[in-house]
Amino acid sequence: MKSILIRGIRILPNFFIIVITFVMNVKNSTYNSSELSQEKTSTDDFDRIDYVDSEGNITFAGNKGYATVIKTKKDGHVVLEQYYDEKGELIVLPAGYAKILHVYEGDLNTEITYLDAGDEPVVISDGYDTIRRTYTDAGKVDIETYWIGDEQVQRKQGYWQYQRVYDESNRICELRYMDQDGDLVNISSGYALVRRSYTDSATIDMYFDENLQPVALKSGQYGKRKETVDGTAITTYLDAAGEPINTSRGYAVVKSEGTKTLYYDKDGNPVTAGYSQFGIERVNGQNVYLDEAGDRMLRIDNVLGTRPYLVLIFGILATAAAVMVRGRVKIVFVISYIIFIGIMTIAYRESGERRAVFELFSTYKRFLSSTSLRQEILNNIWLFIPLGAALYDPKHRFRWLWAVALSIVIELVQYFAGIGLCELDDVFSNGLGALIGYVAAAGWGSDPNVVQFRSN
């Protein structure tokens, strides 16, 4: 009886993660806003925008972080924005706020404050809680500064002030990023000034550093041209002379229509972004990779990424297999599963800038409020549960740490290769999954020899 009780306790973490995945992930898969329609309701006192599916049901838009926004008006101006989920409950957006308060001087919105659900100012992900604005004589936004309470602060991107400069037609012709003294400063993207010009159909931005010299971004482009042709949004990356250039990612042109985005070189030929995908499509809030013809590729990450219930089924079956196999078969299983993890985390990634987040639990803080982050966290846990189960050995209680070491290697490869976001939270989620699998294997295994690498 005692043995059965111990085994039951060991299996509980798996049961718990199965319930969480089903209730919070499988049953609450999300859509991209481009997959949904908008229903707008307006009165003298408020504007309301709902995202709805094809059946008219209010639906959570994963890329927006909400299903409904209600904008309260006073004297014709929006004074408060509030965000809600599909159940009509107030929700905290991924950036960290639930409401936005607008303060006016006359008709000019001079202050924007981000609030939590309790109406208190909250520091959002970019590092401030309030934006203060000045205006030109023509009533256009001039300079923005960033504050926490009464203290001016630097944005996460590396600048203190942001200025829009206008031409004679009151169109933006320059965007300036400045330090606390008002001098140009290079931001994290690599430029300090954007000069904007216009054609009949396009907007052209060119990048300059703090010394007003043309500067290339890390992907190699000196600027970009944006236009819309027959409903397709087209972005073309430019060299210093303003001509199309293939970036270090391999493409010069990005075309987006509806939920699909496709990549082309400067000669108009389809090209891959990453290892094999020619584009992406947003389905149920997730990226689905496309082939040269713009059709969905037959790939396991396409299947698992858009069907959360399959992640749950696959995880359970793979964990059961990890527990049951033995001897040389187990070695083959472990090697094969490590290769599978590599495919899911490293292969088919688009190369780009090195990015890292070393704040532990930064994503877990938004586990309940962000459906997309919640799905990512649960997928990262499930990815390593079978590996943890396969590594179980009653003679080596800490063998599951091998999985943690693998996760660290993956994050380092992603960082140095610029093929994803290196996150400490990912290592934690993977390690948690490995530990859950390891403990579950200890509870399921009726014979220690079944779960060892070598049979006696």
C-alpha cells in the first residue's frame, strides 16, 4: 500500500501538467487578429471594438493580447482604454498593462499613463509608466519623453526622448532618437535618425547614426520602402543608394497579405528565410511555415504548433514510450529524441540579431494573462518531459540534469547563431519538464531494470 501511495505521488506532477495543458492551452488556443473580424460599436460616451470569429463569437486575438477594447470618451476625446478577454474580464496585456489613461490640454493629448487592473500606474516592458508629449504650432506631436512617476527615464531601446519632424505638408520627414540632453543617440537597433521621404505610392525610410552618417542595420539594410499594392503590404530593404538589397537573412522583399507573409530576393524570386521555409502563415495564433508556392509545409512543428491537443497527446505517448523501452532501445530512443529536440528548437529558424532575456520568470509573470506565452511555456515543459523520463535511473538520482545541460547548449546556440531568443525561462521550463518526466518514470516503473540504460 505504501509503495502504491509513493508511486501515485510521483505521478501527480504529470497529472497536474496534463490538466493545466488541457484546460489552459488546448481549450484556449488563440487566433491572430488577421484571422478575425472586427465589430465596432460607437456612442457619444465610448467606442468598443470586439474581435469575432466566423460565427460572430467574441474571440481572443493572440497577437493583440485581448478580445475587446473599450475606449471611454469625454468631450469627444478618448480618456481611458480598457482591455478584456473573450469572457469580458479585464486582462493584462503582454506589455504589462490593463488600461491606458489619456490626459489632455485642450484638444492635445499631453500625457499617456499605463495602469494595472487596480488603476495604479505600472511600468511596462519598455521601462516606463508615462509618456509626456509636446506639440508643434500646427498641433502635431513634437517630442515624447518617458517617466516613472516624476522621474524621467531611459527607454529599454536606449533613448530618453523621441522627436517627430514635419515637412511643409505636415508629413513626418525625420524621426530623432535623443539622450536626456536632446542630442542624437544610437539606439539598440543601430541608428539615431530616420529620414523619411514619399513617392506617390510608397514611404521610404533611411537610417543614419548620431553623426548623421548612413548606417546599416545588423541585417545589412540602410533603409526600407513600404507600400501597399492591391491589398498586399510590401516592404523592400534598401542599400545606401536606396536600391533593393538582399539582407543577411537572404531576402530583400517581404510581402504580407491577410495571414500570409512571403519572402523574395531583390530580383523577385522566392527565397527561404531560415533553412527551408519561404514564408509564414498565422494559424490559431501560431506560425505555420510555407513552401515556395505559399502552401503549408508538411512538418512536425507545423502540426504540433497549431494543434495544442497534439502536443498533449504526443507528450503522453512519448513519455510512456520512454518509460517502457530498455537496454539498447532506450539508448536509441534518447539519441533520437535529442535530435527531435534539436529540430524543434534550432532547425528551420530564421537567423537575425542576437537577443537574450536573462530575467528569471519574466514570461511566467504573464502566464495567466498571455495565451501565447502560456502555450510557449507549456510546450517547452512538455518537450523535455519524455527526455527526463528516458534518463531515469534509480542509481543516478540527478541524471535529469543532463537535460538541463542540453537546454543550456540549445539556448547558447540560438544566441550566438542569432536564430531565436535566448531566455533563462526556457532553460527553467525545459528543466522543469525533465524533472517531471524523471519523477514520473520513478512512479511508473515497476521494475528498475525497465528504465535503466543497460539491462542486467
